[in-house]
Amino acid sequence: MSEKKLELDFNTFVEQMSRLIDLKLRDEYRTGVTENLERIYTQAKLVNEFELPENMEIFGKFEP
């Protein structure tokens, strides 16, 4: 089975989400918001793709 790559258009996403939540996003901030979203996506992808061994024990509840 071939793995399908997900292509994301962050500019379109920011535009659509700002409309959806009625966010008045100024043009001078739009590029920064898009760049930060791309950075967050890249970091989250690294975390999600990190494989853990099957025999990994779950850590118990922390109580100070």
C-alpha cells in the first residue's frame, strides 16, 4: 500500500479559518500567522512521527 502525502496550503487555511471565526486579520500580520502555523505543523509532525517501542510502559500519575 502506498502512503499518501498530505499537501497543506497554509495561506488558504488561514484565510478560511479567519472567515470561519470572523477574525479580522490585518494584511501585515497574515504572513507571520501563516509562517508560525507552518512552524507549528513541522514541530508537531516530528513529534507524531516519532516511533515508540511496543513494550513501552505508561508512566504513572505524577503527584508532588
